[in-house]
Amino acid sequence: MSRARFEAKVDRNGPVPAHRPELGPCHLWTAQRTKQGYGRFWLNCKDEQAHRVAFFFEHGRWPEPFACHGCDNTSCVRIEHLFEGTPQDNMNDMS
């Protein structure tokens, strides 16, 4: 039930990241977002970041410590665009 509710809020026709075209199009979160653009999803009585929920649905566990965006699009929830990493890993990927 939660997975179907999650998928109903995803637009699979997002932009292709110009700096990483090999990733293909982003899957954009269309529901509530934070001021920084991160999607929000209510799961198990808790407000979670949508990209972390996407990681959870795919891997059956929460990312430790973070789910980072290889596409640099904070509203993207496409699992192929996400990687598990540290804040330093995220900063290295951004540069």
C-alpha cells in the first residue's frame, strides 16, 4: 500500500542531468517538498525524505548515513541516481 502511494507521487519524465546524461531522466517527486526541494513522504507514522524512502523500498533498509543524489536534483527519487554515502562523499560528488 505505501509503495503504491509513493509511486503515485513520482513523475518519471524529469530532466536528464546535463552533467551526467548517462544517468537518464530524473524521477521527480511531485508532492510536498522542503524549502531545499527534498520530497517529503509520510511512512510508518513519520515524515521522511522521499529519496531516503526510495532507497528503503529498493534495498529494504535505510541508507547509512545518507542517500546522496548523483544527479544533484534534490527532488529526484530515481534509485539509479541515488548512492549511499557520507557528507564528504556527497561533497566530492558535487564538485
